[in-house]
Amino acid sequence: MKITFVSNNKRINGPEIWRKYLMEELSRRHSVKLISSYNPFIILREIINSDVIHTYNNGVLTIISLIVAKFLRKRIIHTIHGDYYTEQKNKKGIKKIFWLPFSKLCNFFAEKITFVSKFLYKKIIVKEPYIKDKSFIIYNGIDISQIKKKKSLNKKMLGLKKSDKLLIQIGNFNIIQKTKSLDFLIKDFNKINKKKNFYLFILGEGKYWKDYKKKYETANIKFIGFKNNAISYIKASDIFVHYSLLDTFPMPIIEALACNKPIIAWGCPVFKEILGYTNRIFKILDENYLIKIKRIGRKLMQKYSLKRISQQFEYLYKK
């Protein structure tokens, strides 16, 4: 089977990481390509030679590719990663104008639509009930073997002692609802860090990053910025933390699961769907609790196995 994905997004974000993992897994059994150029000859050639077109964003390249694919009567699968109604509120200028119409166009063209969580599915279906009959839920997946190949940093490299407890949060500083989550995280962190042997490293970048770094950075709270080796930081940590008021299925959570880290997740209902629990940072003081959630994490990795997830997509491709 020939499967073609569409994206010219150069940013390393959740959907792009998801696409990279999925393409690598599918390529073991199929011919898999990516359209990333606006060249009309390339777009036409790749779509003509494809059995399935799989889109996952609402950019101009996606819309052009969908129109061509529909005209050529190709099978189209579209994956929705975020609540585009909420996302539109954070957009400006021409993006704000086209964000919602382009998202709806993707749904219109798609033969099948997948959502990364039940939580997201329910939010969108309330507003677009007419897409319900062609909608499916397929969670994000992770390739544990790829995660195992990533090198870990050690605490000495990060300026810490071996006995220090390192917490890692990967944040988004472009969306205000996600950035504001850090206010709650840092407030909770300061309450537990009375012995000053806990360290919180926050990875990520965006338009609010400088303001938050200036407001909150201390000897024990570090704003690291964007890192393309984020998994190496997760591996170096004792605990992975994810405070967020706006999320649909964050990739860093299952990356932390794959690294066998206890996870503290709070702020969004989808965390209970992913992990089976939500909690706040105060729980890290309970060693027995950390052992318990690590055990839960190991079991969950079977659910989010990339092979299992890719097989669910293959079923849709062939259906």
C-alpha cells in the first residue's frame, strides 16, 4: 500500500513527532512518503501514485492536497490533534480568519476522521455532529525501541548532585492557557521544596517564555528553552511533570511512560483518560505512590504501542 502524509511544518511539535513515529512504523510494511512542497507537479505526482492520503493539520498545503486527492478519488484519512475552536482564539491576523474554515474543510474532504482522544472527540462532535458517522478514536503511539536508543543526560552534566531530585516539564509558551498552567505548577513546587533539593527544569519556548523566565526563574527553577533532545532530559529526571489547562493528548506524557518515569499530570480531563489518574505535585513526597504509578505506566505502554496504533490506522486505510 502507498500512503502519503502532507505537511510542510518545520516546527517540532506534538503532531509532527506523532507523524514521524507513525511514518517510521508504517514504512516497515508499506511505501510511505511525505508531501512537503508546494510544487504542483510534485503534489500531483505523489497523489496520483498514492492509495491513501493522510492529513493532520489545516495548512494551505493540506487544503491544496485534499482538493487534488478528492478530484482523483483517493482515500483520505484526516487526524485531528487539537480543539481548533479554542486554538482559533489564540491566532492573529489571517490565521485567525482561516483557522476554523480550513479545519472544517479538512473534515468535509476526509472519508474517515480520527481523533487522538475521546476527550477531543466529544468537544468537536458537540459542534459538528454531522461528522460523527465517519469518526474514530486512535490514540497517539510511541516506539519504545526508538526511545531506548536515545542517550540520557546525567545530573552532573546538568549541574546537579546525584541525590538531587529532578522534575522535568515540557511546556508550550505560545498558547496562554498552557502557559498559565505554570503558575499553578510553580506555586505547588515552591510548597514542597522546603529542603531545596528538588529542581524543576522547564523545557519549551514561545512568545511568553521570556516573561515567565523573568518572573519565576530561581536557583531551583530553570527555564531551559527548546531542546531537540528533550527525551534525554526526561531520561535524566526522577519525575516527569505535566501541568496543562489545555491538552488533547500530549506526546511528552507517553514519551515519559516509555522512559519508565512516574508521571504527575494535572489540569486537563484528558490526563485521566490517558493515565487512569490525575494528581498534583504534592504526591511526589510519597515514595509508595511513585512506585505505584510507575507500575501503572509499564502496563499502559502496551496500550500505546506504536505497532498497535499503526495497525488501527492500517485497518482504516483498507476499509
